[in-house]
Amino acid sequence: MKDTANACDAGLRATAYHEAGHCVMAIRSGRTIRYVTMTPGKNAMGQVTNGSTVIHRSNGVQSTEQEMANVGAALMCYYAGAICEAAATGKPVDLSTAAEDHKAAVETLKALLGENATPAILQARLVCLYRETQKLLVPPKACRAVRYVADALITRRKLTGTEVKRLVWQAYAED
């Protein structure tokens, strides 16, 4: 019975860190979060619901550099969950827990690249963005922010975007 409880606790912790990773990367890249939950859904144990941020092709208002920065931020948000979960559990990224996030990243990049989205280009860009995401989540302040959000999720199971933002900025403001 104790092994089952430990497995549940470990699963809950992994999910909390996964969702917290998405949250921290979203807040740090200026994206809006409506809420984050660890209430099991149809396809996942947790979910971050974005606010008003929408990714779409530029209509000429944004420069190519601005558009790619926005896309890069969105793609890093997808990968941040798996990276933080792996760091928290001490295990390599579990492809089964990252499959939906990876699929969303691939589809987003395909939509933006259009006919230029060859498998080789997709692979190269996604690998580069994955590595950049890892680098951004290594500093102590980023780790602290992820821990604060994960701990709050474990305790409360659902946080508003405002609560997440407060926790992230609190972590970054501390010395």
C-alpha cells in the first residue's frame, strides 16, 4: 500500500513540475496564462490554459524577427514542461508525457513555415529551441520559480494566471 502511495506522490510531483515548467516559461516570455490545473483531463494529468496570446502568421504588422521571437517563445513553452519534469524526477524526458507537447510544437512550426517545413528544417529548429529552453531553465532563479509554482500546484491543484505570475516574479525578485 505504501508503494502505491509513493508512486502516486511521485506522479503528482512529476505532473506539478511539468505544468510549472510550462508556466514559468510562459510568464518569462510575456505570455498570458488564464489558469493551470492538475485536475486530470481526457489526455493529460495537468493543463495550462493560455490567455489572450494567439500564434498566427504575421499580417505584415510584425517584423520577421518579432514573429520568430514570438514563435520561439511559444515553442519553448511547449518543451519547458518535459524539461522540468525530467529535472524534478531525475529521469530522462519521458516521451509518453511529452508527446502532446511535442506534437503541438511540430504543428505550430509547420503552420508558420508553410511549404518550407521540411522534416530536416523542423528537426533542426526544434532541437535548437529545445536546447535553448534547457539553458533558460537552469539558472537558480528559474529553478526556484518552477519549484514555487509546483509546490503551490501540489497543495492547491489549480492556480490562476495571476497567482502563477506572482509566484514567478517573487522567485526572480529574491536574491
